[in-house]
Amino acid sequence: MPVLGLIFLRYAYSRFKMVESEILKNRPSRGGKQLSVEASDFVEKSALFLPQEAQFEFLVNLPHKLLQMMGSFLHLNHL
């Protein structure tokens, strides 16, 4: 089961990055800083907004032991 979750997460992350770049191209700036993207921007593009903690790159860089603990928790709780 975790493998399917990772495959979906990788797809969602790829879509997120593609849509994020589209949003940032047209994003206005204030005071020389570009406004940050928001979840509502992604809804308009039919994409999932992924906070940093849910992004593929963040998760694959977590320590191995932490990932094992998360897997055990998910398995025990049938999530």
C-alpha cells in the first residue's frame, strides 16, 4: 500500500510544481517581492495544493527511521 501512495504523491507533486510555475509567471509583486501562492490558486487550476510537509521532495529526504515509524503507524491504524 505505501508504494501506491508514493506513486500518487509523486504525480501530485509533479502536477503541483507545473501549476505552481504557471501561477508564478503571472503573479503580481508588491514592494519587489512576488506574492506567495495560495491553495485557492490551485483550485482554479484543478490541482492539489501541497504544503511543504506534504511535498514529495520533503518526504523522501526524511530520515529512514522516521519513515519506518510512519509506515508502522499507518499499518497499525489501517489508514
